[in-house]
Amino acid sequence: GCGCRSRQDLLLLSPGTPPASSPFGSLWPLPQSLRVSPERFRLAPDQFQIVHGPGSSAGSSCSLLEDAFRRYYEYMFGYSKWQNRDGKKSLCETELSLLQVIITSKDSECDKFPSITSDEAYHLQVSKPTSVLKADKVWGVLRGLETFSQLLYEDDCGSYFVHESVISDFPRFAYRGILLDTSRHFLPLKIIQTNLDAMAFNKFNVLHWHIVDDPSFPYQSTTFPELNAQGAFTPKHVYTPTDVHNIIEYARLRGIRVIPEFDTPGHTQSWRKDILTPCYSGKHPSGSYGPINPILNATYDFMMKLFEEVGNVFPDDYIHLGGDEVDFSCWSSNPDVTEFMKKKGFGFWYSKLESYYVEKILEIVTSLNKKSIIWQEVFDDGAKLQPDTIVEVWKKFLYQLELARVTKQGHQAILAAPWYLDLISYGEDWKSYYGVEPLNFMGSKSQKELVLGGEACLWGEYVDGTNLTPRLWPRASAVGERLWSSKNVTDISDASKRLTQHRCRMLRRGIAAQPLFVGYCTTLEQ
Amino acid sequence: GCGCRSRQDLLLLSPGTPPASSPFGSLWPLPQSLRVSPERFRLAPDQFQIVHGPGSSAGSSCSLLEDAFRRYYEYMFGYSKWQNRDGKKSLCETELSLLQVIITSKDSECDKFPSITSDEAYHLQVSKPTSVLKADKVWGVLRGLETFSQLLYEDDCGSYFVHESVISDFPRFAYRGILLDTSRHFLPLKIIQTNLDAMAFNKFNVLHWHIVDDPSFPYQSTTFPELNAQGAFTPKHVYTPTDVHNIIEYARLRGIRVIPEFDTPGHTQSWRKDILTPCYSGKHPSGSYGPINPILNATYDFMMKLFEEVGNVFPDDYIHLGGDEVDFSCWSSNPDVTEFMKKKGFGFWYSKLESYYVEKILEIVTSLNKKSIIWQEVFDDGAKLQPDTIVEVWKKFLYQLELARVTKQGHQAILAAPWYLDLISYGEDWKSYYGVEPLNFMGSKSQKELVLGGEACLWGEYVDGTNLTPRLWPRASAVGERLWSSKNVTDISDASKRLTQHRCRMLRRGIAAQPLFVGYCTTLEQ
């Protein structure tokens, strides 16, 4: 297909392009700085390579990059008909044959785990015959490869092109998360991996793994195997140490952190009964159990051992400790708890008992050299936080005020409140997610700097492997652009066009992302 | 697994049973009459057969039944581990080895198409060593096989059982439909077939195929190939005559009618421009087009030929003619239409012009020996309907009043209004679908008899192959039971338990039905 007339009316045209097209093509999220020239270069799958460039501190021993090169080559060309050409080399004269990837700092961080301070910036120069992607660290390369792959498009004849461009890019927020809940429904590994892929396509960098909760305890602990034996839905609905390790490594290769949440003292009905509070009905135990029992030394011994294991299994610097929605009625029914409250001088302030508990857990986690994230109630109820504890704001009512209060106290914050994607409604709800400005609250410049980012939460009441992926994507993509791109990227009409194409691309890459509205993708892959 | 202790605490236990269990097991929709004994019979896949029984008017030449026997054998045993036993016959002594299927009337209707008057009643006696399924027609056999397969359950050791039972069953309503919209998004054949499977699992019997609309015209007409060439999203987004034939036959084998909708005069933006009304801006055509042009003879010539083809391609007695949401603004802008209105003495009553048009289309369809279904506006706007025209009530506001008005005029009606499943919301919305009583309107007994049934509509704005199946199931199952089972089957708590198991069964049979709420299926198939 060398001689095919191209559609000159569109500056950037992706495969699957619906009639309306953005001047920024199918880029999602939009880079911070972008110069695109009308000139374009032809590529051919059999004459194109992604390679380590001169002077790079990384080489073929960096399997993270090797893997990424292979993966992005496949994303770019893999779904095309060319694969059927039986190895015949095309006769087409191509103009761009090489993408050189250069890591410019001494330590590429190839074998490290991503962290809240990871440098994801990159610089991409698309020129002929060689394009160059430069970054200080592998994390920037991963983001840059995604961007490069999004610049590629096929014309109507199946020829590949990219436009001459210069892109300098970096994330607006360091924390860009997706919360998945594997307690209310078990999610097979394959589904989690698919969504890690989708996260990478949208430049998300944190999987907040809400791994256990009231309904089930699928995490297989080596220290306390009984937790899982008693708490999993069935012996098949479990994440073994190998499963967890695989998820963490799969995520790492995509520049994604995995932060586990072990939510206490509430949301623990699937835990071992002996560390839960026995509820009373009048003078006798009712047979039911409430939150973690905060008055037992055994509780803290158990938690120390559990978090020691969790801290070892999950390499991230942070553990999410939960702390939301603690129901005080069981505590207040229990005479031993009442006695303990009296002794401690808490009166009838159960929030003080909650704070007492959480402060001890925070100390445990600190002693293990880990940092903590907690849901906003822990802050609201007055617990003394560690200086580096991050407060996650989730309650939708006046969340801007909560951000102001948290940061006023000098705490770092992440925002989830406007992005509860489980709360579905009819219509193009992604636009409301897109319209959120996380820093739109009353506060000083230094307060705003304490907002590390945010996350899209897909709680598990109504989702499992059958519907999770289409329900999350492309709705979460709206959050992805909000957290990556510049504050002034707010044109909803342009975003609609780019996101429609981005969704078709996700579909081609195997993500069953649902449609945004009436229309089609040129590839019939759904 | 002969010697395994069974869970005696549950009368009927299906594979995938969650803790809570209904006395009616996993039956969905609930049969009209059902006697289950505590006694149960063991079955084994390699010692069980579904066969034509003595005196049946159908035999091995009836491929509809042969196909159904094979299919239901697979549903009952196919997902089990036994397939890995490499043909070794089990040594287990089984008690039930035969299901005899007996068609009792002379004409089994094996090679016919189902219709609004099809007899779907059946009688099922589960006894040992032979069970008997009797029905007048193949349609009853199909429903009875589904019920028999729902009686089967596996115990914890993988042994199969059914309880001794006697079931007499028939549908409460003759019309039980699902509307799929292939214009707003194209649906691949595979998706339509999967949903026909799911319809059969829920005893639905009509696929209302809203095949064309404003956004695209995927129907490939042999008479007017240009309709499709101009109106399809792309040349790949089409239903060829073979595709349509395959869908119709796939549906017939499951006792499902396929009623095509060619919605006019509105919703026709994807049609040939020369039969649409040119809209005017002041004194000049604006370049845009409105509804079908009702003042041209060419329009009716075209419609005659189109419906002649459609009537031949689709064997059902009915064609859905649409007639909803006609926008009068374009008609009123057009001077030729205005002139025509004047000549006809319509004044400024555009609803009279609409009625004029629809009445002519109704006459065309009648002349082709087909009957019509129309959306309620056609009735509301006062068109003179044919005596056998069915009115579909879709507007949610005061729909009971509309049912009363339509049936008061002696017209048959089908109800869609409370069952617009595209209008999603957070939570267990199936309960509101389930709670609808279609005959709960002011009217005489003979008026109520005019309500033929109803349908669940999944309009296509926000669904395509990526999310249609989980969004439709098991939410549409609620409508399925409402339309099949007795009026007094309204216990939502019992329905919850049965539907949870029914959903797990759909999953095992390859339908990606979404979860109803927190929980799991024992088979990890999602």
C-alpha cells in the first residue's frame, strides 16, 4: 500500500477513527507539551525497531525495557493484517525505522520498584530516520513508549505513519490510582492483569488493592494460613503468595505500584474471630462480632506479625490501613470494652477508642519502616497521625473542605471522593469525572502541593470478572487525564474526540472498554 | 463419587449454590405448578440419555429436537470434570437413565416457526428409572428441557441428582421479548447468538430486532443495496442475508421469534436521502433532512418494495413499524409539505400527517399479509390502526393509564415502559423490574386479556459487544419470570436466592451475566 492517497484533511488519524477528529489525534492523556508538524513519516512493521540508544545507561540486560519494547511493538503493529504476509518484506520505502531509547541518568532504576517519588518525565523527538525517546529513568521510558505508540496511525490503505513531533511530558500528580476490590467479589488474576494493562495505557501508576474486607479474605497469608482458610469464599477464591508476587511484578514492568489495603478496625468480618470484638445483647454475647478488638494485647501481637508479612510481600513504601466506617454499636455493647474505656478516661467517646487503636497500628507500621495511607475518618476523628501519613478523601459531601482541612494540618492527601466509579448512572458520566479540578479548594500554595493525586475507585458490590473491565474503562480514563495532564486541559469536546479514539485503541489491545456513546470502531473486535 | 455424603439440609442444591437456598432450588422462571418430593435420583453423564418417547409424533427427523437434546445434555453435564475421564464408564449405580420426550399432538411443529399463538405448555414427570416430558408441540419441549436441566444439581462430591417431581407449566403471557438495537452500535452475530441462548435460559420467546435507526443501517437489503452501502457504519458493520437467516434459524431452534423493526417515519437519518423530507431554513433547503417524506408517491412505492422484501426475509407474522418520536419541525419548515397539508385539510395538525403516513404503511403491510406492532405515539396521535395492530407502550409516565386506554379501544398491547434496561442506576435495580405487575391497571377482564406480554429493552446508546451481555443479564431475567410465572410469584427474597443461582448457571453456560450483589459462584468461570 505505498501509493495510497492519504486523508489529508486530518492532521492525526488513528485506526478506528470516527468522523470527528481532534488536532491532537488519539493522544490520551494529553502530554504537557506537544509540537506536531504537518509533515509525516512512513513506517513499516518489518522495517521498524525500538532499540537502546547511544549513551543510555540501560541495555539489553534491562528486562523491564526489553519487555516494554516487545510489548509496544506488538501494540503498534500486532493487530494489523501485515502479520498475514508470511514474512515477505515490504517493498515500501519507509522514512522512520528506529526509535532510540536513551536513559540519561546513571541509575536507570530498571530493577527497582516504582515509588511516589519516581521520575516519570520523558522527552520524545519524532524525526526521520531515527526518533529519540529520552528519560532519566525507566518509568519515563514506559510513559514515552505509550505516547509514541499513540502517535502511530494507519491510513485507509493500511500504511503506518507518525507526524514529526516534539513532546516533553511529565505527570501533574505523582499519585494516580485505581482501586480494585477483591473481597466483595473475587477477581481472577487475568482480570487484574488486563486492568494493569489498561492502567498503563492511561498512565495510571498505582493499583490500590483493596484485597480483603467483610465478605471474604482471599489473601493467603503464610504467617496466618487460617485467615484465608476461614475467610475465603472457597479454597479456589484465593491469591497465593505466587499470585501476589506475579501481580506485583506485572505491575512493576508497567511502572505501576501495588499498595495493599488491610482495612481495620471495621470491614473485618471475614477475619479471625478471636481478634474481633464479641458483641453483646444485654448481658450476654450475642454470637455476632464487631470491629477488631482494640483492648487485647493479642490484637496488636497479631497485627505486628501480619503487617510484618505484608510489608515484606508488598515492596511498596506504603500500606493502606483503611480505618473507614467503624461501627461503634458493638464496642458499646461489650462490657469489657466499656471497662477499658473507663480506665483510659475515654468517657463515651468511641472515636477516641478508634484513634487509640489506629495510632497503635500506625506505630506498628512505622516500626516496620513503612508509611501509611488512611481513609479520612481517621483524620476526622482526631487520631494523631504520623507526619508522613497520607489521608485519602472519599466522602463526596464537601470534599473540597476536607482537602482544605487535611492539608491545613500539613498532611498529604489523595482524592477519591468524586471518582467512585461503582456509582453508575445513565449517560456520559465520564464528563463529570473529567470536570473535577482536584486543587479547587481554599488553601495556600503549599497546601495544594500536599495533594499528591487521586484515584478512581471501583468498589466490588456489583462487579466481578464478567463486567469489571467495561465498567472501568474508558470511564477511568477521564480520571487518568485529569491526574496526568496540565490543569488547563479541560476542553470536553476535544477530550470526547480523543477519548473515543483512545477507547477504540484499548479495544484493539484487548481491553473490553465500553463505548462512550453511539458509534463504532473500524476494527470489529468487540 | 458414589459414596459421598450429600448436604441433606438443602432440598434442591445447584452447582454454584451460595449459602442461602430457596425451596425451589435454582428454577427460573418458576413453573406454574410444581410438586417436588424429598426423594432424589442419582444420574451419571455416561448413563443418561434424552430420547424420543413412545407415541411421540416427532422422531429423529426432527432436527430442532435432536439439536435441543444435544444442547441440553451439554448444559447439564458439559462443564463437569467427568469429560476428563477419557470415556471410562462410571461404576456408579444410577437411578435415572432416561428422559423420554413425547410430542402428543399430530403436528409437532418441528419445522415451523414459533408465533404469538404457539403452544409452549409442557408436563414433566421426574421419576425413576425413566422421566417423561410431554408437550403438544416442540415449543413446550424446549421450555421443558430447560426446566429439567434446571432441576439437575451436583452435590459436593460431583454426583448429579434430581428430585422426584411433577411439573405442569405454561407461560402467563404469550409475548416475552428482548429488544436489541443494532443501529446505535453494531452487534456481532456471536453476541446476538449468545443473547438468544440467554433468552432461552429465561424462557423469552421474542427477539425484537431494532435493526436500523438514525445512526446506521446495517441491514443489507437485496432490493435496495444502496441503503446499506450508504447507511452502514462501514462495509464490515452489516448483516448480510445469510447473517439474518442464521439469526432467525438460531432463534427458531430455541423457540424464539425474530420480529424486525423498521422504524419510520422518524429515526431514519441513515436511510436514502431521496425519501426523507428536505428541511428548510427560511425559503431554502437547509441541507439537512427530517422524517420520511410522506407527500411523495415514491415514498410509498419504496416502502412497498422494502416491506415486501422484509416480509419475505423475516418469517414472523409481525413487523414492527416503529412510529415513535416523530419530530414535526422539519415537516413544518418544508413548503411542499405545508401545501400538501393544506390540500388535505390537515391545518397545522402534523400528527394528522403522521397518521396519514402510518395508515398507508399499515395498509402496505396488511396487503403483504403481515401484522404490525407500533410504538404508542401512533395510537396516541389518533391513527386508524388495523384491528390486529399491537400497540407497544413505552413511555414510563402513567403507563398504566396508557394500557387502559389502548385496551379500552380494543387493541392488543405489549408493555415495555417499566423495563428500559438501558437506563442503568446504582444498586439492585432488578428488584424494581421484578415488582412490576403488567395487569395492574383499571380495566375489564377482556381488556386485560388484550395485554399479550411485554419486553425488556436495551437501547444501544451505551452498549455494544463489550458490555451488552453482562448489562442485560441477569437484569432481564427479572422480566422473564414476571412474564412467564404465575401472578402470585412475587416473593423477592425467594426470587433473590433462585436468581443468584440461576445467574451462576448462566455463567457456567457461557453467558457473562453480571453479579446481583456481593458473593461468588463456585465455578471460577468469570
